[in-house]
Amino acid sequence: MKLTAEHDELRSAVRSLLTRNESMAAWRPLTEQIGVAGLAVPEEYGGAGGGALEIHVVMEELGRCLSPVPFLGSSVLATQTLLASGDEAACATLLPSLAEGRTTATVAWAEHGTWDPATLRAQAVRGADDEWRITGTKEHVLDGATAGVLLVAARTDAGVSLFRVDTDEAGVHREPLVTMDQTRAQARIRLDNAPGRLVGEDGQAERALWHALDLACVALAAEQVGAAERCLELTVAYAKERVQFGRPIGSFQAVKHRLADMYVLVEGARSAALGAAVAALGDPSELARLSAVAKSACSEAFSAVAAETIQLHGGIGITWEHDAHRYFKRAHGSAQLFGSAAWHRRRLSVAVGLG
């Protein structure tokens, strides 16, 4: 399976729109004119009924310009978590507005730097009238300070469960975080006996969370490819313009070799990301393996390419005015998001029987 002419048209439309609209100003036209928020939402819930390949295309383009729009947290992670929960009533209530982009959602999941559902410590206790009370602290919550819908993973007597928590409820404290990568908004959310409503079955959310994590890693890998590709483009252009010893630096063999190495890293990462996106359309076990491959390979490739971008730009590459530092920060931030490369390689080793 490969990308089609329709995917090319989607890419062209997204890139054109992002060129005209910077920062968060792009979110409204992206959702209203192109409908990106509903790409992976089934038609029965008001979406386009697309899948991982459409998400792949959009994420590559968002990565190229380091867009801060809440697509990854809301349209990928939260949307896929809802769908994987199997709760048709919650999907019917929440997905139509998410598909239109009128509302954004996020998943409050990670604790103590890990996304492994087995390590969750947040607790949920059943109260009166099927209301639950949740206590715990969540880290690295994408767009957690601004999202309109909060999905919280917590542990009950039956196991790992998922809850919808209204953001304006007493006991919900949202703290925006100052992160190295300022283009990716994150928050810490503290829940102090906060009321919540169960999504899906009590104690049955672990499988849904793992599936949503795999799909989020596939999407993030595509973003990393797009950003790495843009780093390469910027560096090649600079190597043609920067003159040293009377010649463009790109004419020196040592620079050519480093640019060639960057190209190999980008294309290898692209193959890993696209392969994982294709796997997302089929066997879940294959998705688990290839998402781990894509996340680890693309994280390391983007980090290496971003570092070379700074090195080959010389002094200008470490100035605040140049974009090189922004890509470098995004590379290192995204390398840890949803788990490090080393963690995903351990997941992969277990999946193939080596762990």
C-alpha cells in the first residue's frame, strides 16, 4: 500500500494553509476548511472515516513547521482512546464536536515519566449515583491547560479504567508547564477527589490505552519525519549559500558526506513511519511491533538530523533568531514523548520473544 493522489492533495492543502496561517491561528482553518480534526473519526460520529495514512500526511506537514495546534493530543490520542474504549454513548456524545474542531480533548495518562498503564497510581473510587472520585497527578498532558475535554486513566479495584472529567470541576487543578520545546504545550494536572464519569467498562481500559498509544506513536513518528526533512532542506539551502574560502561550503566533500548521512536518516525514518501507518490499518499485533520500531527509529533519526543542522549552520545555528534551535528542542522533546527509544526497543524485544 502506498500514498495516493488524494493523499498528495491533502498534503498540498495542509501545507498551503500552514504557510498562510502561523501558530495556533492555523487550527480553525485546518478544521473548518480541510476537516483535519475529523479525519480519523468514523462517519457515524461526524468524521471523514479516514485512518492512519491520512493522519500520517497531516502530521508530516505539522512537523515541517513545528505547528503548535492540538492535533496530536486531541485528534489522535484522545480520539483513538475514545474509539478504543468501546463506549458508544461516550463516542456519540464527544466525537462529533471533536471532529468539527469546536472542542479539543486530551488524555491525562502519564505518571512519573512513563506511559505504561501497568504503573498507574492514580486512584478512582466509586461514589453515589455511579459517580467516581479520582485522586492523582498526571504529567506531560498535551494541551492540558486548554483542552475542553479531559480523559483520565486511573486505577480502580477492578483494574485500569478511563474516566471523563469536566475541567471546571472542583478538585481539578491544571498547571501549564514551561518546557524546553515551547511549541508543544504540556501541563501537569492534579486531581484531588475530582468527580468523573466512567468511559468504557470498569477495569478494562488497559488494552484501549495501549492501542491508542501505538497509534499516537505512529502519528508522532510521521511528525518527526516531517521535521527532520525540513531540517535537511534548510541545511542543504544554507550549504549552497554559505561561502568559505571562496567556495560554497556544500562543495566540500566533508560537508557533502554529512548531508548525505542526514538524507539517509530521513529516508530510513520515513520508511519506518510509513510502514507503521500501514500496519495500523491491519493486524493489531503487527501495529504494536512496528509502532515501537517507528517511534525509536524516528526519534533517534530526528535528534541526529537536528543536531547536524545546528553544526552545519555554524554560529548562526545557535542564535535565537534562527529556527535551528526550535527543531533541536522539538527533536529532544518528542524523543521522550510517549516513551523513549530505549523503552520502545524493550517493548519490541518482548513482542518478538526476546525479552
